[in-house]
Amino acid sequence: DKGCVGFVGLGNMGAHMARNLIKKGHSLVVFDLSESACNSLKEAGAKIASSPAAVAESSQKIVTMLPSSPHVKAVYCGPGGIYSKFQKGTLLMDSSTIDPAVSQEMAEKAEELGGVMVDSPVSGGILAARDALLTFMVGGTESGFAESKKILDLMGKNVIHCGPSGTGQAAKICNNMLLAISMIGTSEAMNLGIKLGLDAKMLASILNVSSGRCWSSEMYNPVPGVKEGVPSSNNYKGGFGTALMLKDLGLAQNAAGATQSPTPLGGMALNLYRIMCNNGFSEMDFSSVYKFLQKRESS
Ligand code: NAD
């Protein structure tokens, strides 16, 4: 046994990441609000804790993978939170995508309590989470980065130190703004091509050896049946929820406002994803923008 690791947040991403830590020899103590999420990890060999505080009592290395800033604040600072039973010397890795200012606030608190925290948001999606191929963008001290890398390496193939606390989130926000724009662009192009009579698989295979190629066209094509194993081929279930993408675009627009950076397409992407969320798409994978465009056209 390589030692006990705590894990809070066993959703689409966290469940895979936690499983990889078990596979690579760690014992795990986990918590999620969802009982079924906990039970599926229990079957994989994890111990279930009754709260984030209980996780903090039994481990000095903790990974969290939660939806957004309020969830992270609740899990760390709330009643029954990690900081209520924090052990000195604990290393915290928050891989949720949240507001960089909240990451900094949480890291300051960890330091006050004699621990260290890094922000370590990820890119790659559910398949990369399953196959331990994630990219981790890490914000924190040199020593915090070095310590966290030993754990993060077990769940990803790229672990990159971006700078001080909060900079992992900054990098992640930029990536996801670009991802949203490229997913919308891919969906528009695929939809147009199909309306012009092109076969979807054939069109994708052309894009993927041409200058329009991107991760959205190649690894996560939004048209059902073009690529196996991605959410579009599973009714847009699982994957990366549209509501979560909307959250990330909001973080990007806040950051753009604060730094007076023009992000015209980022702003449009935010509005499109907001309209989708108001029309029943919020729980579907963000590649469902293809389905949304189709729906508009036929109505
Ligand atoms: P998810 O909604 O599938 O999972 C979140 C989990 O957190 C759920 O199981 C939920 O029950 C749990 N949770 C919420 N509040 C909690 C609390 N107070 N205590 C304990 N557990 C709690 O989300 P996800 O898709 O796994 O994404 C997690 C984070 O990773 C998000 O910030 C997202 O933006 C980011 N992300 C997701 C993807 C992706 O492809 N899904 C890719 C990169 C980054």
C-alpha cells in the first residue's frame, strides 16, 4: 500500500480519477453527497467516510473534484468540512474548475492551518480521466507542486506548474473558453455539411486531416455515431455538462472584465450556452450544442 489518499467528489470525472489511484496502489477514503457514487467506489475497494471532515481525519493527502466554487467552499469551510478536522502537514489538491480568487482564498486558509493546497484543474474529458491521460494545470508553491505531482501523475500524463496559487485555474479558464468556441464551430460546420448532403463520418474524416481539425472534431465529435465512446454517441449523457461549461464561460468573462481583455467569441459562446441551459440542455454534455442547432433549424 502506497498510503491513504482522501477523495471528495465522485462524479463523471472524480469516480474515474479515484479508481486510478486505487489501481496504482493507494488505499482510498472517499466522500460524495450521492450514495450511489460512494457505493460504486466501495465496490472498487475504497472506504466510505461520512463527511469531508472524516476524510480529513483519516488522510493527509486529499483530492477534491467538485462542480463549482460554492461546492468547494462548502466542502472545505462548511460544517463538517475539511478545515474543521484538518491535520497539520496535509496536502490538498483541488481539481475542480473554480474562480481563481476562491482557489487563492482556500490555499491561504490551508497555509494558516499548517498545510499546503494547490489548484489542479484538469483538461481531457471523461475518457482521459478513465485512462489516466488528463492534463493537470497546477497553481501553487514549488514544493506544493512537487508533492502534488506524485499523486497527480497517477491520474494524468501532463502535470504542469503554471505559477502561484490560482494560476492553474487561469490556464483552465482560457482552455475552456477556446474549447467552447471550437465545439460550437465544429457543430456549425458539421450541421452545415450534413444539410448539404455530406455523410457525417466522411465530413469528420476530412476535417480531421484538414485545417479545421481540432479536439472537438477529432476526439469528441458532436454528431451522434461519428465517434464511439463519446457522449454524442450516448444521447449526450455523461461527459461534461452544459451547465458546467456555462459556469466556465462565466469565469472567463469575469476574468476578461477584470483585465479588460476583449473576448467577443467567448461572450457569444456564453450566451449560446446560457440559452441552451434555459431550454433543457443543462444536464446534457456540452457537445449537445450540435443537437441544439439542429433543433432550431427544424423548428
Ligand atoms: P459532476 O457534476 O459529474 O460531479 C461532481 C460530484 O460532486 C457529484 O458526484 C456531486 O454529488 C459531488 N458533490 C457536489 N457537492 C458536494 C459536496 N458538498 N460534498 C460532496 N460531494 C459533492 O462533475 P464533473 O463532470 O465530474 O466535473 C467536476 C469538475 O471538473 C467541475 O469543476 C468541471 O468543470 C471540471 N471538469 C469536468 C470535465 C468533464 O469532462 N466532465 C473535464 C474537465 C474539468
